[in-house]
Amino acid sequence: MEVFGRKIPMSASLIVWAVLWEIVGQLDLVSLIPPLSNVVMRLAEIVPTETFIDALALTARSFAAGTGIAILAGVPIGVLMGRSEIADRLLLPWVNVFVSAPLTALVPIIMALFGFGETTIILTVVLFALWIIILDARAGTRSISNSLVEMAQSYGASYWQAFSKVYVWAALPEILAGIRLGMVRAIKGVIIGQLIVSVVGFGYLFEIYQSNFLMEHLWALLLVLFALAFLIDGVFGYMEKRVEYYAASR
Amino acid sequence: MTATVVHAPGFQRSLGTMVSVRSVSKVYPGGVEALNEISLDFPKGQLTTLLGPSGCGKTTLLKIIAGLLPATSGEVMVDGMRVEGPGPERAFVFQDFALLPWATVLRNVAFGLELRGVPVAERESIAEHYIGQVGLKGFEKHYPHALSGGMRQRVGLARALAVKAEVVLMDEPFSAVDEQTRRKFQEDMLELIKNEQKTFIFVTHSIEEAVYVSNRIILLSRRPSRVMRIIEPDMPRGITPDQIRRHPAYLDAVEMIWQALKQYLD
Ligand SMILES: Nc1ncnc2c1ncn2[C@@H]1O[C@H](COP(=O)(O)OP(=O)(O)OP(=O)(O)O)[C@@H](O)[C@H]1O
Ligand SMILES: [Mg+2]
């Protein structure tokens, strides 16, 4: 972005919104929006509390388990779909349905099957993250040049060797993009899971803040989530940049 | 005095055949008939070139020999064994190099050995040897994107040599390389053929290149391919490359092939 001929980083736009938020908050127009400065103060206050740390730990655990499963399952499935016409025909319609389906509506079904525990929350995370990871791994695999595939074959690669030594690496730029998008969706998944399934972790905090109309607390919690999403996005964006150089020469 | 020998299409050499293609036909899904009952023998320790009009089925034939593509009918024998798929006695050099962009030159050259489970130290010392052979000493730690096209193809060649395959299949290996590099490459190839005692099967579009490097040239007709003529250029060796390129035997062979292939230009 350029303003008056100067290069300004994209994150600068955040400052504009932060100032706007502060003004609207100070004007006291809507009780839903407290001033940003109050929210930040509240943030500093609640983050060190045990309640918050426990909620964060619980949420992080479900999130990590869920995204871990989604990556371990999604990448091989996506690569398989990218390589095998039959697998692709069988699975693609489902993946396409789920990638855009209103997944929240499906959470009660998981709940009916797996109860009200952490398992259900983890599976909710998987449900949110999996599909985009599959789709991107598939797209990456399809863009691998035919001669690289033939090279692996002609030098006698087994299925596992071709997958682990060639396909995953060749498709890495897209796979990382898929994981990045999947993790951002997984944040949504873990909160929705915690709200619907059993009110624990961040879901529990949201619940009490909301029912007690603690708007500053609520916004502080949201800020934490935004920051986490931003961080994940940044880390994976950086990793994608690092492998970009070979995306063209596969 | 050297002479270029021309054989009729039915010519077969029985002694020392390494690769034997027997009545191979290939019909692609969709009905394109690329090869029709083609039979060919490739003598051991020699470089045989496939030359023919574009789309006549050279790549198809090479891939069938490599075991990367099944023949619709017929069979290919390599050293007396029927080809059922890729095998360690055959190595392929790809037109677009097919290197792993995320791996160094060293790992790329050792990749065939890595797939076979050869221990790191051993495969890297073999790879280093062949990196030296193709003139890339000092580039072991470089990545492919930092190399020129010619150097990348040397990596591809070193990878094929490192697995110690007896048959090296090369599909237009120099077509993505500039002319100067190409000539240097051709001379290095002659050197390699002399040292390595391998059977090379080579596809090119360049008549000059074919005459310069080949022991035998197989002229193919238009799709579905038949063997039109087999030429053994028998270039004088031991003289400079420039002398070869001015030698009457060289010029005659080039002219003869040009006359034979001219009919396929539209
Ligand atoms: N996968 C495929 N499916 C259908 N037809 C194909 C396929 N691959 C090649 N063909 C056709 O088979 C014929 C022979 O192709 P091939 O690539 O073997 O020719 P070639 O002699 O190598 O050509 P070139 O000199 O242009 O490289 C061509 O007409 C081509 O269009
Ligand atoms: Mg070809």
C-alpha cells in the first residue's frame, strides 16, 4: 500500500481502525462497543488470571489435537486424490460439499455420536479444518509436473517413497496454504465446539462474559483470538514464501 | 576411410543386443495409434538415436522401453528379460530435467540410490564421483534453480549414471539447452560413451547431433511409426570436433537423413 508516495505496511490499516474504535467507544454511542483503551486494559487484567490460563490451555489442546488430525489425514487424502482418478471421483463431491457446508449444524450429530466430552470438540475442530487442507493438497499434487512423477517411478520409488520424498515436497506450497486456511477455520471450530458441546475453555469465558454483559471482557477475549489467527496466518505465510521459489519449477 | 552404412528396415543385428523391441504397438486411450508393430534391436554398448518427424511416437517408444508406459501389444526385452515396469538396469534422462527443486545437486544425483536404500555415506560418494564426471565439481551444495539449463541436465545425466544402469534412455535431453552448451555436451557424451560402456538410446530432433554422437540412427516414419531406415554413420574418431563436422562422411550422412526426412515437412 502506498500513501503520498510512501510505502506503508498493510498492518498500518489496523491503526486506523483502532483509532476509529477508540473514538466510537469514547462517544459512548453503543453500549456494545467500549473504548479500545478500556478493552486493552481489561485484557492485561484477565490474561494473567488462572481462569484465563486454564481456558487457554484447554482450548489450545483441543485446537492442536484437532488440527493435528486434520493435517495428518487431510494431506495424504488430498495427495491421493491428486494422484488417483478413482479416489478423486469418489471423494471430491463430498469434499466440495463439506468445504462450504454450514458445519455448525453438523456439530450436534457428532455430539450424538461422541457425547459431550473433549473428543467431540476435537472432532468439531477436524470438521472445520479438514476440507480446505484436502482441497489444497489435491491442487498442489495436481500441479506436479508429469516428468517428476515419472522420475520417481523410473527410479523405482515405492508408493510411500513417492509420497514422502516427492509428492509432499512438490506440493508443499499449496499444502502450507491449505494448513494455514485450515487452522484459521479450526479456531472457529474450537470456539463453536466449546460453545455448543460443553461450555468449557474459551467457550465458557464467552458464555459468562456474554450473560453478564461484560463487554470489555468479551472484546478482550476476541482480541486474543484475532491475534492468534493473525499469528498463525503470519507464520504460515512466511513458510509459504520460503518454498515459493520452487513452485514454478516443479 | 570411414563409410556410412545404410540398412533396409528389416535389418537385425543378432549379436550383442541389449534392448529388443518386438512388434510393439501402442494405441492411446481415445484411439491415437502411436506405434504399430514396431520391431527394433539396440546393440550393447552403443548409442542408438531415434530420429523422426514430430509426433511419430519416439517418446512413446522410449517410455515403453523405460517401463513407464504399457504397450498395447508386443513386448520389450532388456538383456533377455521381459520389461514389466521400470527396473534398475534402465535409467531415464528427462527433457525437462525432472530434478527435485528442494534438494541440492548432491541429493538429486544420489536420489536413485536413496530410493534403493543405499546408506548416505556410500551414495554420496558415488554421487560425488559422477558429479565430477559430468563436470559439476564444486556445485554439490547448489540448488537446481541456481544452475543453468545445461548444468541442470548434467545433474539429470549424473543421476542416471549414478544408479549404474546399463541402459540410459534420453528423451531430447539437450532441447532446453543453448547451442554452445549443447555442443560441449555432445563432446562430453562421446567421452562418456567411451568410458561407461553403456547402451544409450537417444531421441533428438537435430540431424547434426544425431550424426555426431550416434553409432546408429533409426529413422522413423510418420505416426504410426515404422522403421524407415537404419543408418550407421561411423564417424571418424580421434580428430577434432571441428574436423568431424567438416568431414565428408559427416556431411553425407546429414544430407542423406535430411533427404529422407524432408518428405514429412508440410
Ligand atoms: N497421453 C497421450 N494420450 C493420447 N495421445 C497421446 C498421448 N501421448 C502422446 N500421444 C500422441 O501419440 C503420438 C506420438 O506421441 P509422442 O510423444 O510419442 O511423439 P514424439 O515422436 O515424441 O513427438 P515429438 O518429436 O514432438 O516429441 C502423438 O500423435 C501424440 O499426440
Ligand atoms: Mg517426444
